[in-house]
Amino acid sequence: MKISQALIDEMVAHARDDLPNECCGMIGGRDGEAKSVVRVDNAAASPLRYEMDPQGQFDALKAIEDGGDELLGIYHSHTRSAAYPSQTDVNEARMWPEQVYVIVSLENEEAPDVKAYDLADLKIADVDLDVS
């Protein structure tokens, strides 16, 4: 997935803003290129997991589609662990199997790590982030 450094920075800022809890949101774009990130409230309000607020999820998807884009991915943060999917992340991905999952790790808050994955079929596969 192609993505600008500015969008990566937005996701990292969101992760920091929502500490001590995980953040979550949606990535819009087209033809494999991210054009926007939309914050969604973490209804779980937990440092260990995220649960997209249903109304926020609907509003985010509508904003992406109203802008002429499609949902390319879902992002969330890990507050104390690496940018690698947990078993919960993999299980939850069954609801949106075709999306790219981006994880922002604040395990080392001074050096955030951002990685992307394909989680279809309950498997973890790396997705290259082409950051420009």
C-alpha cells in the first residue's frame, strides 16, 4: 500500500493522543494508495484491545466513500507491544478480511513503529508500506 509520511504521522499522533488506550481508525484511498485516515473512537477504552465505535465506524466509512474513495485499511495502535498482530487482532479481522491492517506500536514511544498486514483466512502476511 502506498501511503504518505503525513498519513503515517497522523496515525502516530492519534496513537499518542489516545494513550493509555489503543486507538483505531480507517484508511481511505483508491488503487492501493492511501489518501486519508479517519479516527474512530475505541469503544473498549482499553490499553490492550480496540473495538471500533459502531456509529463512528459508519461515519468514517461514509466520509471515505463521500470523498470518492474506498476503504483500504484499518489501523490501530499497540501501546506496550510490537507492531505485530495479536491473536485477537487476527480473529477480529474476519469481519473485514480484505482490508490491510496497519499497526502503530508505541512500545518505544520515542521511536514508533508502523507495519501493515493482510489478515485474511486467519493468517498473518506482511504487507509492504510504500511510504513517500
